[in-house]
Amino acid sequence: MDRVVKVASQKAVVIFSKSSCCMCHAIKRLFYEQGVSPLIYELDEDMNGRDMERSLLRLGCSPAVPAVFIGGRFVGSANTVMTLHINGSLKKMLKDAGALWL
């Protein structure tokens, strides 16, 4: 759990992902298209990825990926992020975290 929290606080936006996950790819594209440069942490490319995945599940992220953190705070997975994007809340969160300037 400590490692997840440490990584999640390294940048304004952190996405825990798996390279083979199509929803992870969609969420990463969403942030790139918003002009955000998130830190992408690919769990399937890390030897401790399984432990980190279990930690994400304990945090309430179900499924474990994609798991999005903004400003060091767990926001949610794909459904939550897409809802925030559609209702306009995501952009404000990104601005407040310093991930967007405009």
C-alpha cells in the first residue's frame, strides 16, 4: 500500500495501468487529449505489480486498473473518470492539481 501511495503522489496525475488493458488505453488517451501528461505506471511491467494491484483493490478500485490518482488522491477507475469528464468536473480537478494551466 505504501508503494502505491508513494507513486501516486509523484505527479499531478498518475494512472496505474496494464499494457494489455483496452480501458487503460482509453483513459490514457483521454488525459493526453486534455493536454495532461500523466505518470503511467504499468503494473504488468513491474516485478511488484501484483502486490500493487492487490493494494489498489484494497483502496476500492475495482477493477484494479485503470486506477487514476489526481493530486495524490484516488479518483477512481474508468467509469468514474468518464463520468467526471462528461459532467465537466474532471477539468476543474486537473486545474486544481496543477495538471492543466488553461
